[in-house]
Amino acid sequence: MRAPGSNLAPAAVAVIALATSSDAEGTLRSAVEASSLASRMTIGAAVNEGYFDADDGSYSQTAASQYNLVTAENSCKFGATEKVQNQFSFDACDQVLGFAEENNMAFRGHNLCWGVYNPSWVDDGGFSSAELTRILQNHINNTLTHYKGKAVAWDVVNEAIEDSAPYGLKKNTWNNITASGDATDYIDVAFAAARAADPDTLLFYNDYNVASMDGWSAGKSDAMFSMVKGMRDRGVPIDGVGLQMHVGCGYDLVDGVRANMQRYSDIGVQTHVTELDLTCEQSASYDCTWSGEVEEQQGRLYADLLQACVDVEGCTNFETWGFTDAHTWIKGDSHPLPFYDDYSEKKAVAMMMDVLASAN
Ligand code: XIL
């Protein structure tokens, strides 16, 4: 992979070897790898090592043939890798890295610092600011040293911004790291520790309700942009932002997503769509009873979002949170992912392949 734009940060030139072609033809992966986008963007999915043998191998076979990047759904998170203070267990996270390596896929790390799902020793330890700083640095240093040279990118900090105005930082344990009395201190500490441990992996901030700079997400999206721009201005080593995108089939802010990706690209910050799923749920304002028509509409939205990523040079990964409705964190019967329960393709797959083909 080459750097996606000449205006991007030097760290953006971090490269990892990707297969030049996949074994399977007629897949999302083969479409992106055959296209002019191959050197710029990956197509990814979150996977869970617990399912690698599931469904007679269909889970692994589909993941490896359709995608060229994977993220561990849970097993690389703080609560999984450092359950006990300073005792690191990377086995489950390593399984996902191993899967990526066996199948010539990129590996994306998720995540190093989050306000929720911390092990209880972190949240209940009553640590001072100085102790928390060391705990966070130690966690990041150990994790990124273990994965040095293996991960194309890491979500360094996850979901830090409040959901409503004035969009300050959520209160959490890490917030108590206030070296300068500023609530953003822990974020700077985390990024500095990550860069020190692995100079080549790309460092991301990842959040939800921020993908579009227009419409209902404008407030939080603008707050995140200011935060990231401020980090760049004061020399904090951030390379990119992750746009989660757990949204509904009726989502209608694609132009705002494209514009948002562009404003990041303009300041040299990459964007990854990190956690896309399109939930189809009946609501008062939206008729989403599953039908051929809804499948078509969902496919159109997957394709339009991929097109937005393709259109913006700084968008370098397009990734869904899971890939089959058989294994998704979304509860209920809401059909969020591009493959059915039995791994057959929804219309979304062909429609996304058309976008990739026409990028040539
Ligand atoms: C979710 C997983 O999918 C679930 O299995 C787990 O129980 C909770 O976390 N934002 C994130 C992801 O950044 O890590 C979350 O993943 C989904 C929301």
C-alpha cells in the first residue's frame, strides 16, 4: 500500500504487505485487489476467533475470500489482554493476527484505551493520576511491542466524546489523568505511548455518531474534527480517524460522510470506515419489513457509502462490523450485514463490487 495522498503525514507511508490477488474470483476482495484502489484501500470485516471453525468452515472461508483486512471484534481490547495488572495474555488476539497472516490480510488493532469494558482492577483501583498514566503507558507499550510491525493501524482511543452538546469528553477512569488539568490529557498520553512503541503503525481515534458532518451528527462530528485538528496542531501523533457507522437502513447522510472524509483528508488525516452495519428495524418513520426491496435499499446504501470512500483519497479502509447476519453483535432480526445467515450474498455484495469495478 502506498500513502493515500501527498498531503498525508509521513507515518501514513507505513506499509504492510498485502496479497496482490486472492484465491477466490468474483469477491469483494478480488474486486478491490484488481482495481486501481488496491494500493490505497483495504476492504475489511471484524471477525471473532470464536467462530473460525463455525458453520463448517464457511465463516473463515467467507472472511478470507471476501476481505483483505480483519479486526478482532473483542479479543485485542484492554479487558481481554490485561485482565490482571501487568499480566498480558495475547493468545486470543494473536489468533486473529494469525488468521490475517495465513490469508495475506492486513490486521487492524482495536483498541487500546476506552472508557468502558475496562477490567475492574483499572476502574476500581483508586489510582492516582500518575499511576493511571503509567498503567495506560504500560498497557499500550506492551501491546504495541507485541504487535510491532504486524498491524497496519490501531484504534488508540475509542469513543471518548460525549453524545450531546457541548460535546466534551465522557467521564471515565482515564479522564483522571489530568497532567495539565485538561481532560484531553489522557488522549495525548495514549497516542504518545503508541507512537513510541511502534513508529510505523497508523494511529487512529475511533467514534460513533460522527461520520456525517451534516444532519443529526453534525455537532459531535464537528467536535471530533476540532479535537483531531487540535491534536495535529500541537504535534500529537494521530494519523487517522475511524468512523464507526452502526446506523439504520434509512440512513440518508452519505453526502455529509463524503464531505467529512474530505475535510480530514484536507488536513492530512486518513479516514477508515471501521464498524459499518446497516440495521433494518421497523420504526414509526421507516418501513423496514425485510423484502427484496429493502434488500435492494440496504445494498444501495452499502454501495453509496463505499462510493464515498472511493471518492476521497484519504479514505483507506472500508470495513463492516462482522459480515454475516449469523454472527453479529446487533440483537434481533434486523439483517445488518452483507451476507445472509447461510453466507449467501445479499444484493449489497454485487452492488459494492460494481463500485469497485467502476473505480478502474
Ligand atoms: C462490541 C462487540 O461487537 C460486542 O461483542 C461486545 O459485547 C461489545 O463490543 N463500538 C466499538 C466496538 O468500538 O468495540 C463494539 O464492539 C461495538 C461498538
